[in-house]
Amino acid sequence: MEEELIKLQTNVSSLIIACDDSDELENIRENFLGKNGDLTEAIKRIGKLPADERPEIGKLANEIKTTVEEMLQDKKKNLSGNATNTIKVDAIKKLDITLPGAKPPLGHLHLITQALEEITSIFEHIGFARVRHPEVEWDWYAFTSLNFPENHPARDDWETFFIKEGIHPKKGQMILTPHTSSGQVREMEKGVLPIKMLNIAKCYRRQSDVSHSPMFHQFEGLVVGENISITHLKGVLDYFVKSYFGPNRISRIRPYHFQFTEPSFEIDVSCGICNGKGCKLCKAGWLELGGAGMVHPNVLKAGNIDTKKYSGFAFGWGVERVLMMKEGLSLEDLRILYSNDMRFLEQF
Ligand SMILES: [Zn+2]
């Protein structure tokens, strides 16, 4: 019986090694381990052997069974691996290298960056130079030099981010600048006149709700020179409104109050939906754009500029606001601009 089993194992092993087809491998398995297979039949006969021979032969039969099962398993894996290789080779043979390739996904500039570039280009056409001034700023440039009194609410902890560690002996507390106007006196200090600057920067205020983000962008125009008047301001505003919003739009100025301009104005742009007639989206045909005005003499003095010889105007508006006005976007939550949600960003 022992010899018979060993002979069976030798036979089936050589059959498995030579096999190169998975159907044939399945036949080998059936003939050896199946219901009426050679090994199954042999095991049935073990029960008829003398009792003292049974354990030894039974153990051998089991070992052979396990070995053959492992061999079958390994061979099966080999054969299916070869099948995959064959498919790959076929695919390569059929590869048409003249077909266009699969393009990697391409992103685009963030919609705020797109707006910054467009706004910059519009002002550069009429001679404004884009400049950059610090976003981490001293109180002097953000408030005091701009004619803000000591007790102005903008200097409240609830409005502005103060940095406790930083105190300048003359320029005061270190802050995150709440507006691009902090670049005005810095620009004047350069001592180069006339000034035609466009300062675009991130600004920071202690606010976070559906219509406010703690970080946002402003663009600030400052013109200082001889004989600069409100007429120049009005001309620049009209030019921007037509260039950015469209040739049919017009601007208007309304009296207002700011610390650092005198006189001060709120700027409105005519509504693009109703063309100034009045609709649900606007206030009697107008939309609020932001603030502007003639530079306050105290601010010019803080920048060491001779107020008898020079005058100027300034305007500072939120980039997010003008962008939303242009696109007709009404965002449920403005903070989506900065939450990196691709479903939103891919639309622009
Ligand atoms: Zn309207």
C-alpha cells in the first residue's frame, strides 16, 4: 500500500509539472482527489488494512494529499499569471502610439487670484504701479498716521488682531493690518512724487460669519501730486467701473465719513441687472462698491508731504466684494472662497 501511494504521488506530480493548461489541471485534480480519484479510492481501502498498519498508512496518505493540493494551487497561480502576461503582451502589440494620451487633470488660478490679476492690469493701463506693503504692521501706519483717534472703535480688541509681543517705541503695537490703507503713509515715506500706487494685500479682522472671512483682500489706490482734485478721482472710478464691470455701467459718489479722507465718499456702481432702474438686487438702481475720498491733510503731513503744494485721493475696496458683484455671485457663505472645496472652485 505504501509503495502504491508513493507511485501515485510520483505520477501525479509529474503530470502537474508538465501541465500548461488550467482545464487540464482541473482534470488532474479530479482524477487524483475527486470523488472517484486514485487517491480517494486508495484512502477508502485503508480501512480494510490490519489495524496496526492503518495509522502509518493513513498519515502518509494525508501528507501526500496535502502536498498534491499545494502543488495544484501553485500551478493554478502560475497559469493565471501567465494568462495576465499574455493579455499585457497583446495590449502592447495593439498599442497605437499615434492616439492622443490621457491628459492629467489641469487646475487653474483661484478666482480671487484671477480677480487680482484683472484689477492690477486695469490700473496699470492708466499708470498705477502695483506695490506691496507689510501685512504685519505697526499701529502707526494702520491707525495713528491715518488720523484715527486713540479711542476709535477699529482699535478695539474685537475689531483688530493685536500681537502682544510686538511693541515699537515710536510706532506702537504690532497688529495684523485691517486695511490696505496702512500702505498710504509707507508709500509717502519713500519720498518719490507724484505717487500712483495700487496696494493689494490680505487684510485681517476679527470677524467670521456667512458674509465675513477673518482674512480677505483689499486693493487700495493712492494718487498724490500737484493739483489733484475730485475730478481725477471721479475719472478713475468711472474708468475702473467700465473696465471691470462693463462699458454700460457708471459710478456715482455719495458723501460719507472716513478718518483719513476729507471729503469722503461712498462709491456706488449702477446695477447691471436693471441698468439703474431699480430691482430686488440693488438699492434704487445702485450697488455699493466701497469708500474713497481726498487724502486728509493730516495723513499727508504724517507722510512728510507739503500740503500746500500737493493733494491726493485714495480708494480702498474689497476684492471679494467687487468680484461677487461682477459675477452676480450671491454666496450663502463667503468663507467657501477659502475652504478649498473643489466642487465650488472648479466652476470658475
Ligand atoms: Zn438693479
